[in-house]
Amino acid sequence: MKKLLKKVLTILQKDGRAEVTDISKRVNADAKDVRQAMAELQKTGVIMGYQAIVNPDKTGDDSVLSLIEVCVTPQRDIGFDAIARRIYKFPEVKTCYLVSGAYDLLLVVEGDSLRQVATFVAEKLATLDHVQSTRTHFLLRKYKEHGVALQAEEEPERLAITP
């Protein structure tokens, strides 16, 4: 069953809307077993949810996304977990990662405007205990997200061959 779980998970990671019948054909398993595998993946918390990948250029959405690098002081006996938990509870924070390198946490923050994101950073994030510094980068355009290219590929124009 473990092999089936892994195969089903791989397919769902690429296409969360894949039909059970399609998955069962692709993994060469009974549809009932695929349904069971999907239910187990959800019940055990392996699959936390499903989301659509949206091209903001097509929706007219003017919200602002930013990547924020955060340097924090880890707390004795609990490390980064408590401060990360406190930060990711803000509704503006869409994603929070612990990373290695020059900073500790990488946040994806969404707001209605540059001012709203800047206010969040200045008044909520930077003022937290254990936050040493922040560095904010605003996303200007999405080209690819979760393995999906968001921009249509243009066909190169061929030059006419002349004698």
C-alpha cells in the first residue's frame, strides 16, 4: 500500500483535480484502492489541502506579494518554533519557512497595497520580541509557480531565407 500512496501523492501534487478513475489507470490499481489511499493521505495529514494555481495577470488582482527575510533570536529550549508560530498566525502571512543562510525565516506576505505590507512590517513584524531585522522584497511579476509557467511561451519568429 505504501507504493500506492506514494504514486497517488505524486500525481495529486502535479494535479490536485485528477479524477480517481484517471489516477487508477495511471497507477494500475483499482479505483476503490485509490480512493482509500487518498482518504488515508488526507486523514493522516500528508495532504493538508488543495489549491488552484492562479495567474494574477488574468484576474486583475492588484494585491501585493512580498518576500520578507527575517532574522530572529532563537529562544532557549524551543529554538525558532515559538517565534515562527507567532509570526505565521498573522493573516497577512501566507507562507513561513525556516531557512539556512543569512536570515532565519522567509515569509510570503500579501496585502492590498505596498503601504499595507510596509505597515505590517513596521508595526507588527519588526516590533516583535526576538525579531532582530527584516528585509522586504516586493514581487513584480510571477513567471512560474509550483512548476507551472504562468506566461504563454512565444513562438520565435523565423527569418525568411533569401538567396
